Amino acid sequence: MNHNTPLSPRPLSHLSEVHRRVLTTAQLRAHGVPAAEVNEQCRPDGPWQQLLPGVVLLHPGPPTGEERLHAVLTYAARERTAGVPVQPGAEEPHRPTYGETMVTGLAALALYGFTSAGPLASLDHIDVLVPRMRRLRSTGCARILRTPALPAARQVKGVPVAPVPRAVADAVAGLSDANAVRRLLTEAVRGGHCEPAAVVRELNDAKLLSRPHVVDAVDSLLAEGRAIAEDRLYRMVSEYGLPDPVWNVDLRLPGGPHLGGLDAYWPEQAVAVELDTRAPRQGHRQDDDALWSEYARKREHLERLGITVVHITPRKLRDGLEQQAAVVRTALMAAADRDPAAYVVVLPR
């Protein structure tokens, strides 16, 4: 028997090409290949090779990135399926099921198309998330990350992948280079994969915001995220024909206290837009609560003065620019039916 010999008694024609090249020893037994034959084929300089415990590559030479990826997922999921007997004549699914297992870290970001993650084939390790109670060890190119709560996986190129913010956090956990961290965070936001707050939330949950090089990258990320959100706000006003506001202003009562800064303000209609670019920070829950309370107090104060405040998040601008334009337009049109607002002084911020 050699690596070109068809396996029997069950054909492999229903499997995709990569799944014919990477099989578990249990799958090989189901195809009529005993353990002794597998060992013989996997001898040094043999036609097969054992990539990971219980996972065999059915050709010599280096595995492709796709083969390594499939091997790692198969290894991480094999304990869930190894003991399930194959019924005579039963067909395996066209695509394998990997159970409660998903790719994360740099490998996941490579699948999403991040150039800063590097090619899949160049990665030393492939990170996979599994439930915390799984008894599974990291080995070879498979790095096992346990988690008490698995996120909802996304299918990318037929593979279960962690959401971008979680994959970024898992990648950052293994990086000590500040520039590499900054490149990943910047690409996540600039590439439109997710909002800064979502990334910072995952970094916070992973207890990574105590690392100075991560904090520096997060500060740059939040500044970049605000700049992108502001640009989208400008586009919204221009593309959807809203009247021009005054941008980035402070409001004060005449001879009175400071009322707060606003991203856009229409003085004639007394309508304001405020971007919410807050993000959670590790160890600063009280500060986060205080900031939100300050947002709420400012909004309530302005509305008591007859000023309508439209609160918009960067995500709403990214996913529903037209809808947010309609909200602002409605507020502007409703101004004619409201009592006149109190006179306020508008100053550049």
C-alpha cells in the first residue's frame, strides 16, 4: 500500500481534497486501514506523516497552510468523535464538523484577510478555542486556548472562526512587539472589521490592558476610531443633503457655566449630535460609570434647555449611515413644532 492506494472499504470521493489528505487514525480504521499499517506508512521517509497525535497527512513533504489548519481543528475536535462508531454504508458529511472548536488568534485573522497577521502557512502555531473543561494539550502546531464561554463562531472559508475582536485579543496576548500590536489593532478598525470599543472590550476581558505596549496601541486605536467616526459623520451630512452644522463646538450659557462639547450643532434648530466613542478600560469601571453619568447629565441638561441631542455610536454610523441621517433630519424638521430653546453661546472646541 502507498499514499496513492485507494482506501477501502469506504470511498473518499465525497470528501473535499484537503479532507482526503488529512484524516484521523479513527477515520483511517473506518476506511479499513489498521493501526499497524498506519504506523508503517508514517515511518521516517514514509509516504505518510503524523502531523499531530491521531492526525495523519497522507502525503510526504511540508503540509500546506490549509492542511495544517484542518489538522489542528481535527486534532482539537477528535476526542468528541473518535468513539462514535461508523455505520456500514454511512457517508461522512461533505464538510467535517468540528464541534465546540474554532480558530482564533493570528490564524483567524489571516483567514479574515488581515495582511498584518501574515500568511497562514507562515505561522508557527494555530490557536484554537475550546471549552475550559476539555482535557487537551497544546502540541506541535496546535495551541489550545481554553475559555469558560465560547463566542459565536463565524464561518470563514468553511472553517469556524472566532469573531474579529476575540481573535485580535487572542493574537495580542502572544505578542510583545508594540508595532505588531498597533498594526493588528489599526487594521481591525481601518479595514472595517469592527469598532474600537469591541476590540478594547475583549482586551479588557483578557486582562491585557495592564501591558504598557498594549495600552499605547489602544490609545492610538481609539484616536483612529474617533477620526473615522467623525469622517463618517461629515459624509452623512454631505451625502444625505443635511444642512451644514457648526462642527466641534462647546456650548455655554451667557455668563454661565460650560454645558459641554458637541461634535455637530445646528443653532437655528437647536439640534446637536454627540458621538459616543467610549471604551471599557481595565480597572477603571468607576471611571467608565462616571463618564457615562457625565454623558447622561449633559444630555439631560441640554434637553431641559430645549436642545435636542442625537446620540450616535461609531457602529451605527458604519452600519446604518442612511438611517442615522434620517434620525437627524427628523430632529431638524421637528424643531419648528417645539418651544424655542434657551439662548446659548457657541464656541469653537
